[in-house]
Amino acid sequence: MHDEVVKRRRWLSDSQFLDLVGATNLIPGPNSTELAIHLGFLRAGWRGLIVAGVCFVAPAMLIVLAMAWAYVRFGAAPQAGWLLYGIKPVVIAIILQALWSLGRAALKGPLLALVGAGVLVFSFLGVHELVLLFGGGLAVMLLRNLRRMPGALGLGLVPALGGLAPPAAAAPFSLTSLFLIFLKIGSVLYGSGYVLLAFLRADLVVRLGWLTDQQLLDAVAIGQVTPGPLFTTATFIGYTLGGLPGGLLATVGMFLPSFAFVALSNPLIPRLRRSAWVGALLDGVNAASLGLMAAVTLQLGRASLVDPLTLAIAGLALGLSLRFKLNSTWLVLGGALVGLLWAAF
């Protein structure tokens, strides 16, 4: 995007572009999509907002829909099983690499590291992911600003200690519920696209039982190997559960909040990040997001790292990613090739 709109077309300056990048971190949703929407809004107002967002999401959505159709049609074939056998360990390695990179940037100091570790622990105790996400943010905001508000010590930890509720009973599938789940996720999700996994697993695997861990990993693998935002994983899951209507509704639910948040936040960009309160809240939310990422990676790792070969694939993929910065698509394709060769020989 920087190459297209700053260097080639000169629609805006470097500083304006960086302001928009920072703005995407202030609102929930997929950062890459929101940056495209911001650029469209800045260039051509409301029409630009809609055109930029739709054109950024639509190609990936169509590709994922095609792959979801193939998955539903041929996913039970032995060859598909071996493909996914090799791909899933690579996906775990990719998430670990992202967790390492993001952690080095986001965990700035012992307080944020403690929040991330606490979220990891409370996640395994069954605390709701939204409680953990915003509880972590509030804790950091209050603890950093104690001098501005005496007596606030401990208040920020209350949300993080609540919500120890048992999982809800499995519910029958419905398109309305599917849309509302992805609308909720698109409205509250901060951090990397990989944090999406924590929300998807909590809602669709644990609470509703609509997916298995294996199916969730399959969806992430498709999101990795296709161009566009990782959030089009929603398209794959929607199609798998509800056909074409499910795929379209899940996609709209996931990305619709981004259009609204960009339209509302664009005029406020210069003020928000300068606020000590908002800045601390966002740092805490980012640390909590990493804790959720770590928890879901451990849970999904148990479903995909099932023997010495899958452990070796994951280790090799992680090493190649960290050492040579290989594109994740090549790693996923390499994992698929290993799976097929193992089946053949």
C-alpha cells in the first residue's frame, strides 16, 4: 500500500500514511483492511471508503469460497487428508513465529509481560476471551495512570478475575447466529489476525460445538495459503457450516464493523494515541491479545502435532521462518508436499 499510494501515486505523504497505520491499531478489526478503507476515505470520501474496502476483501473472499467448495467436496479424500497432515504443523509454526515477532514489539516492560502471562493462565481456567482482552487493557490503563487517579489500584484487575462461567450447551446451527458471532468478533477483535483463532475456538469449537479443532486448523491453513487478509478464514468457516449463504454472511459480519469504525474514527486520529489513558489501554489490549494467541496455539498444537514427523515439520518450518523470513505460502505448500510424499512412500 505504501508503494502504491505514497511512492507511485503520491496521494499522501509518509507522515499521513503512518498516521493511518497508527489509527488502525486504535480500532478493532483487521488492520490491513482498515488501512485500505482509511486510504479510500481519505482519497474519495464515502464512495472511496466503500470501493476500497470491498475491492480489498472481495478477491480473497472469492478465492477462499472456491477452496471451501473444494474442501467440502473433496475433504474426505485420502489425498486431502495427507495434504492437511503436512500443512497443520506448518500453520502452528507460522503462528509461533508471529507470536515471537509481535511479542518482542508489544511486551514493552514487566507490566505488559505480566498481563500477557496472566491472560494465558486465565484462558486455560475458562475465563471468557472478551473479559480477558478488555480486563488486561483496563488493568494496564489504571496501573499506569495511578498518579492521575489515586485509589484506582486493583480496579483494573476486577474484569480479568470475573467471568469464570462454564461453557454454554451446544446450540443448533443457524445462519443468524453465524452472522452475529462474526459481527461480534469483527467488532471487538484487537491485535494480530492470529488472535482471531482464540475467538473462533472459544465460540465455534468450545461453546457451540459447530467445528472441531482439526476443522479450525484446516480453515486457518486456507487463510494462510490464499492472498488477502487472514480474516477471510471467516469465509471458509461460513461456507463449511452453511454453504454459500453462510460464507457470504460470515464475511459480511466479520468486515462490516471495520467500515463503521473507520468512518467514525478518521476525524479523531490525531487526538487518540496522544492520550496517556488510551495509549495505555491499547498497550494492555495488545499484551492480552498475545496471551490469547499463546493459549490457542498450545490448544491447537495438541490437535496437529501428533507424532515425530509433524513435530519435525513444525520445527523445520519455524526455523526457516525465523532464519530466512520465508513467505508463509511457501511454507504451507512445502508442508503439503511433505504430507503427500509421506503418504506415497
